[in-house]
Amino acid sequence: MFKKSIYTSFIVLMTIFVLVVAVQSCKKKSLEGMIVMSQCKGDIENPDYLSGSRWRNIPESRIVALHTDAPDQPLYKLTEGFYSACAPKISYDGNSMLFVAQQSENDIWQIWEMDLTNRKTRQITSSEGNCIDPDYLPGDRMVFSKQEIINVATKEKGYTLYTCNLDGSNLARITYDPSTYFASTVLNDGRVVAIGRTLIPEVKDAMLMIMRPDGTKQQLFYQSEANHHLQGRVWEMDESSIVFVEGDADNEKDITSISYNRPLHSKVNLTSQIKGDFYAISPYQENMVLASYRSDKEGHFALYGFNTQSHELGTPIYKDGEYHVLEAVPVVKRDRPKKLPSEVDLNVKTALLVCQDINYSYMQTNDSTTAVNKASRLEILGMDETMATFKTEEDGSFYIKVQADTPFRMQTLDGNDNVVKGPSSWLYLRPNERRGCIGCHENRELVPQNAQPLAVRKDPIPVPSPKEIDSLKRDLKM
């Protein structure tokens, strides 16, 4: 009797042990191969493309996971403890997910990371301003947008790009111009592409800007047509093409493709023949993207597959009469981007810029009968006033030393100080950065002529910082 009791107890304990292991195993089951997507019930018809509200951060949104093999099964609710959660981005090994969230209704938006093997979350940022649109960088870092004051005089706010470690440490600002940046994406070559929009002196149309993760070598990557808007992140389909959703002046949203090598001159509308709207896309399979799409503005966005080669829209993968499907990404492993070296040295307070010829422009004409007003001087414009004006070399070249992380614009002048071209778009150089350009409104697909500019045979011309200008003014008043 005693032996039977021991045997029975042993069987019960083993049964309990097996059940516990099974439960724990289910809890830690990988999401690999599933689709993670953000959803919302509310209104998404009036997004604010300046503040990002109801566009890059969606109130009362949630993140769920979908079984692709069994789309009729209940969704895994990944962010039940949050008031709002959106913008999922999967790590290169497929084991983690960055996202933005609010724990309570009036909270600041912060960036979180979820371990997809056990669904545990941890907060990365603890900012006083909204933090949105994270993406993974090589070396256990991330890039994201942080809301802060762009114009001290007017207290105008915008989003600046930052990088940090995945534990929130080693925070580094990487953009310094009076623009707002959204939807950053890390390309396979290691560079960061983001939607940038100039705010000062007037608001301009959005464009894609590209830079290194330290903020150096920033330049225009893609320019939308007038009154068009860029809807969200860009994605690489292969080594030659990049796709994204773009809205026209009538707010009709289509999938756009551009060439990696010629992004400014290769736009193709892939969905011009498809009636309806696209909200967001992401790579899924070969020549296939996941697309949130609806056939009319009264319906909800559902999840579809779209073939980028045949331009065909497939049948719905998932649809919900209550929720919009917003951004959807597959949980898969992917190649890690290149880790680019940085020339930034924070112990150096200046940077260098050389130009080959201020009178060169890709818009210039070869017609000898057309009168050309030639520039001979350059004016450097700060946020509020002129920082410097000087004569360029006989070949039109100049070589200047500017204060690092200080935004400026340039315009060329003739001998009578009349403006010939400009002002340019905003520029900034990081500490110890060295940059060169061909000319004014240069063709960005051209390389410089194989000639040494006269300006580099001399020391660079120093351009005083705004603080130095203010100090000089105070000295002159004394």
C-alpha cells in the first residue's frame, strides 16, 4: 500500500512537471515566420505630417502577431500592457523587436524592445520629448527621432535624429539643421535614410535624406514632386531597388520604386493601375512585399501581398472589419548592414568644406548668346544673420573652416553684391568632418573634375560661429 502511494505521487509529480515544461515551452515559442503588425480602430484620415501625430505615432494602436499558415487563428496580442504601441522593427537575428509605445493615455511616446522568444519588454528611452521611428544599427545601437525645440526664438518643435545603445546609453545627436526627421531606415550599405522636411525660414515639401549613422555626409536622396508626401519607411528589395509609399496632391497613395544607384532619376509608380490606397509596405518574399491596402477610403486597411515585378495585388492575407492593418513586418532573419567607420572627433570643434567652382551648375546652358551673371563672392548665412562674406578664387573655388554642428546656408554674389544663386538648402558639418562639392546646384550624379582647386593651396577661410559674432558685436558696443 505504501509503495503504491509513492508510485502514485511520483506519477502525479511527473505529470505536473511535464505540464509546466509544456506551458513554459509554449510561452517561449519563437515567432519566426509569423507576421507582426500594428493595428488601430480609430481615425487615420487626417495625419499631421509636421508633428507626426496620427501618422508616426498612432493613439490606441496595438501590435499583434499573425500565423501565416493559419490566418484564421486568433492573433497573438504582443502589447496588451500598453495604451498605444506601433512602428515595429525586427532585429537582424529575428529575436527582438523595437517599437514605440505609451503605457498610459497622456504619456510621452518612448521606445521599447521586446524579446520575441519570451515576450518580455524593456524601456530604452526616457525622454521628455516623444521618441519615435526606431531602427537597428550594427553594434547593438539604434537610430530614432526625438522631439525637441528646433527654433529657440519661436520655441518651434520638430524631430531630430539620434543614435544610442540598445540600453539607452551613449546618446548621440546626429542632425543639426532646422528640419524635422521621420521614419529612419538603415540601408544594407550602413547609411541611414529618413524623411526630412525643412521648417525654417518656411516649411518645405518632404524629401528623403541620406547620411552616415554619425550624421556625416548628409545629402538629398530623393525629391518628391510638389505637394506630394512620403508616407513612411523605405525598404530595400534587392541590391538595386528601393520601395516606399508616396501620396500625391490628391492624397492618393501608391507604391513607388527607385533605383539605389540613381534615386533622383528613376521613379516608377508600381500601383498606378490599382484603384485604392496603400498605407505601408515591407519586403516579404522574392519580388513580394507585404502591403496594407484598401480599395476605397470608407473601408479598413487590410494585409495583402503585392508583386513588385508583375505589379499584381494578391488576395487578402488578413483583414479585420474592426481594425486597420498599418505597418506589417515578417519575423525573419536578415543580413546585418555594414558598420561604417566614423570620422567624427568630438574633441575637434570645426569642420572643413571645399567647393570646386561656385559658378558650376547642372542647370547652366551652353548657349553662348545667353548672358550669364558670374559670381565672384560667397555669403554664408546663419539662422538669423550673415556669418561671413568673402571673395572666391579665380577658378570659383573656396575652402572654409566652419563651426561644427552649426547650420548654415550659402548664396553666391557678383561683384556688386547682387545674389546670383541661392540661398542653398541648410547644411551642417559634424566635428572633424571634411566635405567637398562640385558647385552650386551641382548634378549629384557627377564626380568632380580631376583638378586641384586653387583654394586648397591656401589655408581655409575661418567662418565665425554665431556665438563669436555676438561676442564681437558686444565688444564693438563697449
